[in-house]
Amino acid sequence: MTDDAGTHVKNNKQAGPLDVTKGAPPRSSKTPEGASTVAMSNEKHTGEGASDPPELKSLDAKVGDLLRSELWDGSEDERYDRFTRLVARVFDAPGALILLFDEDRHSFKSRFGFQLGTTGQEIELCRRASEHGEVFVPEDIQHDALAAPDTARDGQRNIRFFAGRALRAETGQVVGCLALLDFKPRAFAPNDQQTLTELALLVEEEFSLNAALESTRAGMAELLDRDAALPSATHIIAYEKIELLVERAGDSGRKLGIFYLSVDNLYDMSLAHGPGRIQAMINRWMENLKRDNDDLTYIARLSERGFVGAFECDGSVQAARHRCEQLREHAQRETEHEAVRFVFEASAGLCVYPDHGDSGVALIGRAQLAHENQSWTSETSLFNAAIAKRFRRRSALRTRFEPAVKNGAVSFHSQPIFDNNHRSLIGVELLARWHDPELGDIAPTEFVPVIDPEKGPRRALVTYALETACRYVAAWQAQSDSAPYVTINVPGAELCQHDFHDLVDDTLEQYGVDGRHLVFELTERSVIRDFGLMARSLRRLTATGARIAIDDFGSGYSSIAYLTRLPISIVKLDKQVVQQIEHEREADELAQGIVALAHGQRMAIIAEGVETQAQWQKVCDMGCEYTQGFLLGRPQPEEALFELVERHRAGDSDNNHGTPVKE
């Protein structure tokens, strides 16, 4: 609208769009004053109730590509407001509009400023403009048959000036009008008409661009949906398809199984056959699945090795799980393509609509959660509330851990390690402890697997442990020449980071500590991922004087190569083996073999998890140099640890009397 000073104010809401669709019932919208404006059918479009002229009825109702685009959506569009604003400002006029129409419909795409006269007047004038090849400017609207009384309804002002230029689609068909309006007469010179024509051409270019973009999107969607073997390309389409299937199932009151299928050997097969060939193999594989399973309504590739699909199901969720397992087994049948016979190894997670959710996005996510929860021995994993709760907790652990390290909520307890010959304290192992105000006490067995794949939280813990170890050693060295060594658990992924060794060097220098007082402990699982890289990293680490211990040796991943080709100084005998040597001959023989193997490579042995006098005696008899376990000392906080170190330094330990230390 325009105030008395002539300032232009955008007024899209006061004159709501008149959108009449053939065959649709009339719609009623309220004007600001509360009066009802009824959107009529094509029987009456003008303020006087006259029917459309025969010439306009001959317009093509579909207007070609234009109406297949998103342009005709029956609502005002911010993209076109810039044109009406520009027209009003260029001509210093109180109103401008863009109106689209065909034989049956009208839609205001944009309006700026006043609504002058009635909606019917504006529509009829725009239709008249469409009959002219150039700009249409009526001579005197005041004496026109469409002229309104001196004061229009609802306090609107009369249209006294109108200039309109027809808008055309690429096909040349008239689809609308760009119009300039004023409540007082004005001259409109040829230059003004040329300017309005140029602005109308800009609007037409916007139409063409919109149609081209929509055509491109539709073509890409059709192409990508046709080739569902492409990994990330079908991601958005897959979500949209599942959402549509869920809506249809809801409308018909049916159940729908949504599954996430992981082809676990797809990477290896891609290396063997190449990406082009594996794509064709996947297409053949999916064609076979859909051909042989009528209830499989959709399947597409969601990620590098993940597929999402849907099938119709009746009955319980357990019945749906049974059906999904049949599909999974079918997916593992031998398939042939271009004389190559291949078998995909598949694992699956399942959720059911509406039991587990009411949107496609949520259901796909829960099917993936179910798959992540799959155990080694399970078949298709079915989603349940416990899985969601567990993953929410894991997510909370992941996001809370790094801040917890910074604010001191994560601390270290230290478990002592004793020399079996002299009963003396020779080292301690740092063990992280975490207390969260909301989650409570969180054991390392829970949070370490969660943070281990995450570089940020993992580095935060390792840095904190390294600083704590160096601080302990520096404090002990300040009081005595001798100090226990400190063992730090370091994930293999962290050891192989390019900046890890700089972190170690800088921390040692910061605290003035020699590397020989540190032991870096890693598990066999960390080693086997990249043996060569790990060997180089460990050799660089031992250059600082630090030693390397391999943890849980004998837990099932053992390799003699670790002991012969890596710079390992200490082997920690797995506590599961130690705690069985009293009663199981196989465990006793395994332990003796590991001790002999380590001693053959001039490595020391620490027996972990010693909890009874009989176990301690056994490991001593085997020749294990050191012991760590609850029998000799439990993990303890910093203050208790420093007291223990001081007692051993003063010679007051019970170990000096020949018996294990107990708490």
C-alpha cells in the first residue's frame, strides 16, 4: 500500500490471490475488514459478471511447458516480487502486479502496493492486455464500462490508469500479464511503453529459467531413479520414495516393512571387478530381487554398500521380520552377469510402519539403527525401543565426552604393577573414569568403544592421559631419583596420526620428563589394521626412550609376527587366560606357551587380572616377571596412588615382607 507521503509498502496479503481451478469448489477468504471474497468458477470473472470474451477462451488451457513447471502453483512468489517492486519504483506508481491465467484459472504471482478498484477489474484489464501485441493502455478508464463508483468497495480507490504487457511462454502462448496501476490518470509515452516491455521480457526469462530448471530436475530424477545402482545419487530419491510409500500405506491402512540391507562384501567385489561392472551386477541383482518377490515394492542403493527397501506386510512385526529374513536370504543367492557368478553377503535391519514410526525418514533411520545393533549370530535385526535408547545414550556419550575432559569430569585411577621377585612397585597403568551429572558413572568398557572412532574425543583423552602421566613422573622425580613408570592406553588409530609424535615430544619437554618412564600400551586389534604403518610409528616412538606393551595377548588375535617384527618390550598376558589357569589345562598350556614365546624374544611378561593367591603362584612359577590385578592392588585415585608410591619408597610396603599387597 501507499501512505500519504507516497512511500511504497509491500502489500501481498491484503489482496489475496484469486486462484480458481476448473472443477474445484469455491473457496472463501477473509479480507482485512472481515468481508468474504468468494473465488468463483469461470462462469463469472469480472466485477460486472460478464463472461470471458470468446477470443480469450481460445487460449490453450495448459500453456505447454509452463504449466508443467513449478510456476503455476496458485500462490504469490517472492521471486517475482522484485519485478513488481521495480515496475512501481521505475514509474513512481502506487501499484503493480503479475497475473497468470489460462482459460480456467487466475493466480496473482506478485502484487506491490495498493489493490486499486476490484479484483474483477484487474483481471479483466489484464485479459484485455493479452489481446494486444504491445503494451495495452486504455484511453480513459473512468468512462470505461468497468469503472467502479467514485469510492470502491472496502475503501479501495478506483483504477484511473492501467498499462499492461502480455507475458508469453517459450511457445509464444499468452500466460499472463505484467501491469502498472494508478489511482489518477497519467501520460504514458512510447519510451515508457518500451521500458515496461523490457521488464515484461525479464519476467518471461524467469518463466523460461524456471521451466528449464524443473525439466532438468525431472530428467535427472528419472535418470537416477532408473539406475538405482548409483550410490549417493539416489539418496534423496530413495527418501522421497519411502516417504510416498508410507503415505500411501497410511491412506489404505496397511503395514509396510522398511529394511536397510548392507552388502558386506561389496567393497571387495568392486576391487575385483571394477566400478562399472559392479554397477551392472548390482542392477541385475536388484532386478532378480524385484522379479521374484511381488511384495517388494521398492529397493535402491542408499550408500556405498547400503540399500533401502520396502515391502508390504500383514500381521505382527515378527511376521514382518520373518519375511525380511526371507528377502535377505534371497539376496544372498548366486547371481550371474556376463559370465560372472557372484554371491553378495547381506545383513539386514528392519522396522515396520506404523509400529515403529510414521515418517519415511524416521523409519529408514530406525532400520539402520536395527542393523547397527545386529550381533554376529543374529539374522535380520528388528528395531525396538531398547535399541533407540541405547543409541541415544551412545550419541550422548559421544557429544559429552570431550567437554567432560575439559571440565574435569573425566579423571584417572591408577592400577599398580608389581615385580614378582622383589615384591616392589615398578609401574602403574592409567585407567580413565567418567562421572556425568545426568548419566552417572560411565565405565571405560562403555565409553571407550564409543569415542575410539572419533578423532576429537579420542585425541582429547590421549592428550589428557599423556599430560597426567608426565605430571606424575615429574612429581616423583622431584622427590627421588627413582620413579615408577606410567602406562598409557593408546588406540592404534591415534598412534598412526601424523602429529601424534609431536604431541609426545612437546609434552615430555613441557614437564621435563624422560621418555623411558612411559609405556604405551596397545591392543592386538589396533596392530592388525596396518602392520607396516604401525611398525614405523612404534619405532619412532621408542626413539624417545618409551617402551611398547601389547595388551590382552592371547585373547584371540595373537600373532607371532607382532613379537618378532615390532619393537615390543612387554607382553601383557590376557586376564581371561590368567583367571582360567587354575582349573583349565588348555589355559595353563596357552599361558606357558606365551611366556616362553615372549622370553624367547627377550620380552617381559605382565600377568593381568590376578585375583587369587593360586593364580599369583601359578604366574610366578611360569616365570612371569610382573603382576597386575585386584589381589595386589585395585585402581585408586591420585591421592591414594601418591601415598602408595611414598610407602614403597620408604620401604613400608607389605611387599617387603614377602606377601602380596592387599586393600
